[in-house]
Amino acid sequence: MKIKICEIFESIQGESSFAGFPFFFIRISGCNLRCSYCDSVYAYEQGREIKIERIIEKASLSWINNILLTGGEPLYAKNIYALINGLIETRKKILIETNGSILIDRIPQQVIKILDFKTPSSGMAKYNEFKNINYLNFDDEVKFVISDFNDFQWSCNIIEKYDLFNRINNIIFSPVTDKLASNQLAHWILGEKINARLQLQLHKYINMK
């Protein structure tokens, strides 16, 4: 059994509450959305089919105990659950980043989900599947990528509508690079008294690639 992989590498996690920790990254090829601010467009098509057993072996042999499945959109890939279940057998911490458009109900409970709901400026907000909120655990995370004040207000409304602060431990606001200054987003967060984490994508500052 195979799955199309864009890249596999070891690096420092730049996002989420795990930012700064070493991670074993598995970037899955393919995505069902086309966000205006996507920073991994190359993952739409690039990649090659790799045996799932080989991927699991590489992850097992890595000295790093944190594994991130990212994309593209991992849940869009055929055989993704065979890969997830195999990685769970490594007894390492597994995270998955997903764009919020595909149901996450089949993701095993022990996998930490980072759900990236699409804001209006992405052009993909109509594809958000808010039923996914029902499948979040308290240790999971929700991310909003913010381009402007309209995105910020929209995100605050979603948080309030779905009572997210009482459902999960971490809500993340991330400014779009070259679109919104981080200090401006910080002022909005403080001004509206939103107890969210401001995320600055650490990997872009340390330039590991």
C-alpha cells in the first residue's frame, strides 16, 4: 500500500503550541482547496508514491518523538488512515494539520488535530465543515489565518458561536505574511480581549530550509 508524499524531513516545528520542538515532518501531496495565502503550493502536485511501511520505518528510526502529518491536505489522500494507524504503533506523539473541509471523525483519539478553519480572505471559507467541532478533543487546536480586520472579526464570531474557548485548550491566530503586521494583530487580540495564541511561524524566522 502506497501514499503520495511531497517530502519527509526533520526540522523545528514553527507553528501551533508545539512551536520550537523538533519534529519529524511528513508532507502529504494533494489538496482539495486553493487558498489565496497558501505557502505550500508545491505540495498540490509534487511528490511520489512511497510504501506506507517505508514511511513508518523512517519515522520509527528517527530520534525525534514528535511526528506531524501536513500537506497539502492529509485527509484528501487515499490510504491516509493506514498511514495514521501505522504511525500510532510507533508510540510517538502524532499531530495532523487539516484544513477543516473534510470530516475528522475517523481520526483516532490519540492523534492531536490542528484544525485550520478558512477565513474569508482565503477564498475557501464556504468549504469549512463546522461539524468538525463536534469531534475535537480538549487537547486539539484550532487555527485562524488572518489577512485583515474582516478575517479577525469573522474568526472572533466563529469562536463565540461555537464556544471554542470551552471546547479546546488552544486557539491560534496567525497573520498572513506580507499582508498583516504581527503587531497589528496583537493590538486587535488585546483590544477585543481574545485569549488566543499569536503565532508568528517560527520556521520562517530560523530559515531551516
